[in-house]
Amino acid sequence: MYTWIWRHLPGGTGSKAFCALLLVLAVSALLLFVVFPRVEHLLPFTDVTVDQ
Amino acid sequence: MSRAGDLVRTGLRGVGQLLLTVGFVLLLFVVYELYVTDILAGQAQDELSDELRDEWDGAGSGATPAPITPEVGEAFAFLHVPGLGPGWNRAVVEGTSQDELAQGPGHYVGTALPGQQGNFAVAGHRVGRGSPFLDLDQLRPGDPIIVETADAWYVYRVLGDPATGDFAGGPVPGQQIVAPSDVSVISPTPLAAPEVPPSGAYLTLTTCHPKYSARQRLIVHAVLEGGPVPRADAPDGPPALQEG
């Protein structure tokens, strides 16, 4: 998959590396601010209350 | 090289990339839980504090404390715990679902309100979301837990013997570690059955235990010391606020 992406990025090695970095940052931001907030309540790590 | 060898190489590379990706996502989730939630919770707390202060500034403070009836999701009091750090305070929200707890410590719906007979019970995160109750295990018997409402201050003291530091002693211990299903800790009289009438004005804080786990719950019980201190008498808070 990464090989395929690398081949389709434009320009020389420098430009490819810069675009790859942008892609990584974009995916990270998507995970941190959209995906994780929605899925974390399904996980038990944040339980602090007592209940039945 | 044979064609079969190419296929194997491509397959192995794919597996390697998949493992790297999974590792990266998991690391990112740890970063999210430990740091990003702090930032989000910090913003939520700031907003709640500002709203509450504005609301209180608008209302005139009478001589007798007006009854509070918070809606779920609404902030209605400040919690001050000098033992958790100098100037430690958080706006308390009504309700203990994830939505409320993401903003700050949450009041168990149906338990007593500040100063009332019964058990004013509040849950808060230990790690992440601003980690309000990270050092709850550091509180010692006699440490003040101060609740600030629109027109009064209430000083609670962690139960136990301040001289020896022993939490046990009275019928209600100052600190205990219980199973997540042990709801008796937030009963009107802590540890009694839910229908037993209150035997005093208690405050109970609950959080997860040990740190980074949700296997057990760390519980701190405190009891009201004296009556309400009207805001008019102590605009900057009772003397207990300066302790610790």
C-alpha cells in the first residue's frame, strides 16, 4: 500500500517526502480529533463511576 | 527470481506495513488519551467556569442559600481541594455519563446536593481529560474538600484520624478501594443500604484505580464541618481554602 502511494506522489524524492509527511499529519489529525473521540466510549479505560 | 518468490515478498511486505500501521495507530491513541483529552477537557472547564462565574455575578446573593436544582450537563458548583495542588479547583457538572465527565467532575444524579444531609457524590477521571482526580490517593484524613455554590461555601473534611493518618476508625472510612459494582459507597449513609436514611452530610469522590486501569474504584469519603459559610461573610472563601 505504501509503495503504491509513494509511486503516485508527484515530483522528486524531496517533494514525495513532503507530501508523505502531509498525508501522515492529515491521517493523524483525523484519528485524534474525529475517530478516537467517537470510539473511545466503547472502551473501558475511562470508567470512573460506581454502578451496577 | 521466480514468480512465487515475488508473491511471497509482496505478501510479507504487506504484513510488515500493516503491523507498522497498527502500532502507529495504537501509539497515537495513547497520545490522545494522555494529552489530547487534557486539552479538550481544559477548554471545556474554562468555558464552564466562565459561564458559572457570569451566572453567579448576575444573581444577587441572599442571606439564606437558595436551593439548587441543576439540569444534567449543567455546571452548578466549584470543588476546591488544596491537597491536590495549590489553587486546585474544578467546575462540577450534573451527571456522570461520559459526556459530562469529559468536561469535569460529575455529580451522581439523585445523590445529595452540597451541604444537604446525605451523600454529595462526585465522580472524576484519574488519567486523561485533565486528570482531575490523579492524586486523589494523596489526600490524608482531615484534609479539606471545599464546595463553592452560588451563595455559600461548604467545608468537608476527609474522614479518619488526622493524628495517625489512619483512614479507618469511624463507621465510614476516609479512603477505600472497592469493586466497580459497589454502589453502597454513594448511599445517603456511605456503605449502608441505599434506603437507609442519611446519618450526616457526607461528600464522596470516586475515580478509577489503579492509575491507567479501570479494574477497581478509589473512593474518598468526607464529612461536612460546621454549616454553610455565606459568600457575603467570606467573599474569598473560608480559611480552610488556604490549607495544604
